[in-house]
Amino acid sequence: MSTIVLKGMTWSHPRGYDPMVACSEDWLKQTGVAVEWDKRSLQDFESYPVEELARLYDLIVIDHPHVGQITAENCLAALDVPGRETDFAGLSAGTVGASFPSYNWQGRQWAFPIDAATQVLAYRPDRLGAAPTTWQDVLDLAKTGEVLLPLRPPHSLMCLFTLCGNLGRPCSVEKDRPFVDADIGVQAIEMIRELAALIDPACISMDPIAVLDRMGEADARCSLSPLIYGYVSYSLEGFRANRIAFADMPVAGVGGPVGSALGGTGIAVSAFSANRDAAIDFAYWIAGAEQQAGRYWRSGGQPGHAAGWEDEGANVATLGFYRNTRRTLEGAWLRPRHDGYMPFQEAASQRINQAVTGREPAAKAVADLNDLFLRSFR
């Protein structure tokens, strides 16, 4: 009997690739089913058409804002299958924040969270000691040249999402009301613009990995990134010259660390797979509590299951990464996911960058964002 070989695609970073390879070794020993992994850059991961990947791979690591598009394209297999109700309920109960429901669309589950993340705060504990807790603290530190902020699309839009949410008026996910509140949108763009004027102009082309790599350099002077997706890898001993700690986002509003734009990744199964049942079995297994609180995080992954976030060993190894960012993740905001959102995400990010690096009235940018969003619904 020949061994089943599944092909998988994930994203090119140790956090995204290493745990998939390590866990797949265990799966092969347990079941005789092999999973071979390829990887794409972060930029490709955030924008590459899922349908094209689904025709080449059995298993695909995806970002939840794709679900509206992939549902319309019928390129992924739903994972809420008959006979797996108990396992499904266990995965749902293990969600961290909205990670599990973020992959649910039109009543079906299109992926399981294997990596939970949101915009939090990253800092160098050897330089700062403690994490700043307010936006004003961030501005004060930026004036000393200590701050970086990833603004490469789509991260400028993620910053707008997070600030609007934290200021108490989250952006809309439906077309029946303006995407950005007029007053709060202006305030958020002005906040990004004020900070952008104080930091390295190169931030406009930097994603979170580029920022964290810079912070981790041996001679780096930068000590803080106030809104950045948490990357547990950088908190591990020996990953970079300097260890980076993570904490709840700095607050601008009055509700605490809430409103951050949810991120993370999920494991999905191609609708075109010739071994769909075997691929679904693997997805249930790697997303489960036992793997997430064991081999997955120990291989450099950032779990999507609460069992991993609550594991004491995981927190000890990562400067308390999970414990110290959990409030922000539990209060994170679920961004739009409709078919048409992905092109909007790119266009809106470019429009925000134009506004924060120029001198136009922020209200003009807000009006354009609202128009772009309305036109994104197909």
C-alpha cells in the first residue's frame, strides 16, 4: 500500500514553517501520511490568490479576511463535516478571542486557527525595562528616536483599524454604514501621521518582520514598536541578538487594550484535493489542544488554541508573550471578510500612506476610504 503524500503551503518565516514541518514528522509516524510543505513570502501570503494555491496544494495556511473570496470561488472544503462534531466543538471552545469564528463564513467553517495574533506592542526590555501603556508614552519615546512602526501595506490599514477600534468607533464591516467614522477616522489618521513624522521614513516600506529584525540587531537603538503583529519567535532566546518582549497595545481611548485588528492564520483544505479526508484529518489534529500546547509551540509556532497560550512552559520560554498580550487578543476586532475586501485592503493601505506622508486634510482621506469600501462590495 502506497503512502499518501499531502502537499502543503504556508508562509516563509520560522513561526509559519518550522512547526508545520515538525508536526508533520509526528503525523507521518502516527498515521503513515506524509505532508510536504512549501512556503511563500509574507507579502505573497497576504495577497496571493487562494484559488491558485488550492489547485496545487492539499493543505493551505490562510489569512481569515480571504474567507469571503474563497467561499465565492468554491476552492476550499468546509471543515464542519459529519462525524467530527465532538472534535469540532473542542476546537471552537479553545478559541483565543475571535480566532475560531474568524474562519466561519455563511454558516460553514473554512479553516481552523493554528496561529493566533493581533496588533500588540513590541519592546526591548533591556533598553526600556517596562512597556509603555499609553499612546502619549509612545509619542514621547518616538521623539528620542526609539520607535519604529510597520506601515507597508496592509499594515498601515491595520493601524487605522486598531486606533479606530481603541478610540471606541470600530470601522464598519458592512456596506450599510460608512467604513470610517468621520471624526474618529480623522483623529486616527492624524495620530499615525504624527508618529510617522517622528520615526525613520523607511517604515513606510517595512512590514512587522522587517521592524522586528531591525529591533533585534546587536547594535539597534530602536526599542519600541507600538502597533505590530505579535511574533513570538523574537522573544525566544537566541533567535536574534536582542530578545524582544511583547505586551498589550498602548491605549488611546478609555476602554483599555481593545479594538486591535485581529490577525493570525488558519489551516484550510483544498476542495480540489484528491485526498480530502486525509487532509481534513491532519487539519483537525494540528489545530487541537494536544499539538498546540506541545510540539507546535516547542517547534517555534505561535499557537491558535488557548491550551498553547495557557501553557506555562510556553510563557516561560517567551518572556510571557502569551500571558502579556492575551487581553489585547481577547478584545481584538474582526475586520471585513466579504468577497471584494482583499483588493480594498491594498488600495486603502496605499491611500492611508499617501495621507500620512503628505499634508492633505485627513478628512479627504477618510472620504476616499469610505468610497473605496462601498465600491468593494461585489
